[in-house]
Amino acid sequence: MNKNDFSSKTLRFIKNNSVPFLFLIICIGGVIASRLSINYILNEIVNRLDRNLFLVLSLIIPVVAGMGLNFALVVGAMAGQIGLIAIKVLNVKGIAGLFLAAIISIPFALLFGYGTGKILNKTKGKEMITSLILGFFAMGLYQLVFLLFVGTIIPIKNPEIVLPGGVGLKNAIDLKIIQYALDDLLKVKIMGINLPLASFILIGLLCLFTRFILKTKLGQDFRALGQDMHVAEVAGIDVDRTRLIAITISTLLAAWGQIIFLQNIGTLQTYSSHEQVGMFAVAAILVGGATVTKATIGNAILGTILFHTLFIVSPNAGKNLFGDPQIGEFFRSFVAYGVIAVSLVLHAMQKHFSADEKMETAE
């Protein structure tokens, strides 16, 4: 390989991975400026991987199927929260309660996923904006059900979770009955770092499931749709059905991911826990180098590490650099939304460069 070829490949590699490189540099700067101990940062990263990675991984299948980034992840999160509210009412504790919440969430997640898929099939080419607006619409319905129907149509009388007037759920519901039920199931400490092995085994199983399904006939159909929907339809693939399956799987995984997330937190903010789920998961996978047309398990893992490292170090970095930790908090919010905009712009630029390269090659 001559020097020019090597330089060209290096430049292309950097260009294709510009977002991860950018955030790696920002993270290194943040870690240095925060002056936090490496042990503390590593413990926090492990905790946030345990808490968030399942949700981020649930985005992969719709991207492969050409449906873009599923902002309607929030709909799946609501299904998971319905399962958690149910076990709180039934007072089922520990790992049994967590398992029951996952079971209860399945029919809701499948129903919500099916409905979402049907709507997205009517708006081909505009899936991301449709799923974003759909998430806001679903939040309104969710609030209607749990603010008005609970205590009237839905007979829940538990004073621990129902508002004093007897109608509507309280803003915050204590989940101590299942807190750390999964995390503490199998936990080890290595070099001062707490590793919740049961949670990571579950995440590993999801990675294996994702790899397995993408190698099946259904997975090949997903890939065909992602490359060119019209060609896939000509090849005999049932486009609408395949897209419906992709979004339903994503919604179900999001429901389970939200249950894992909230068992780690220990508190359900009834009307807000689900609000930022889609945005933060999308931001994390984009930081890892995914695009609206390509996402891998590696993108999800790397993105979650980089995105949440920034969340961990930014308050202290803001305090040390500017004398105000609030600046770090503002920076975290800015990053969550800014990374999506930056990634989409870079993706558009990369598509433009690719199109130019193809034209030059053809000439």
C-alpha cells in the first residue's frame, strides 16, 4: 500500500467516524477538567451502561429496516411503566415482581408497536418526524388514562400511589419493592468496580438475539428494505408486514429496557420518566457513529459510553472551568439535542460526498 492510499483511507475513516472522534475528544477534555477519580468515573459508566444500554440497543432493528431512528421508543417505555404500576398495585416484590412487570408489559407493547407500525407504514419516508410526534401524542393519552381514568374507570384504591382525592396516580411512585432486583441478582466487584453481571448477561443476550435475527430470512428482509424499499418489494418481500415486525420488536424491547432502567433508579416519575427516553437513546447511538440508515451493536455500546461519560463529568468540569456546576448541566442538555442535529447534518454531508464520488467514478 502506497502512502497516498494510506492517507486516503485514513481520511475516509476519520470522515466516516467524525462524530465518535469529536465526542471522544470532548469526553477526554471533560474527564481532565472534572478532576474526578478514574475509579468513580468507571463505576458510573458501568452503572449507566447497565441502566441505558438495553434501551439504546432496541433502536438497531428499525434502522436496519430503513425506518430511521425510532423516536417512538417512548411508546414502548409507557408499556413498561404500565407493567411496573401493575406490580406496585399487586405488591409483588423482588425479581418475581420484575419478571411479572415484563410479562404484563408484553401485550401493551405489542399493541402499541402494532399501532405505531401501522401509522409509520402510512408515512413512508417521514418515519422519524412521525414517530417523534406520535410519541408526544401517546404521552397525552397516557396522562389522560392515569390522571383521569384511574380511580374512576380503573378501580385502583391504593392510597400509596393514588392522589388524595382518589382519582389519578401520584407524580412519583416508590419502586423499592423491585429496586436493584436484577442488578443485585449476580453482582461482583473487580478492582473497586461494581459489575451487575445479571444485567450485563441480559444485555449480552439481547446483542446475541439482534445478531441472530439479522442473519435469518427476516433479518435479510430488514436489510433489503434498508437498502431499497422498492427493489425489496419487486423481489417479493411484504414491505408493510416486515416494517411492522421491525417496529413492534423495537417497541417490546423498549418496554423491557424501561423496566430495567427504572429498577435501577428505584422511583417511577409517573408522568415524566418516559419523556426523554427516545431522545437520549437516539443521541447515544448517534454519538457512537450510527446514522439514520446504519446502526450496529458496536455503535450502541460506544455511543452509550461516550454520551454518558459526558453526562458524568460535565457538572464538575463546568464547576472547575467556570465556577458554576449549572453550566455543566446546561451543556448536558445542549449535547442531548445538539448531537442529533450535528449527526444528521454530518450524515447529509456524507451522503453528498458519496454521491459526488459516485459521479466522479462514473465519469
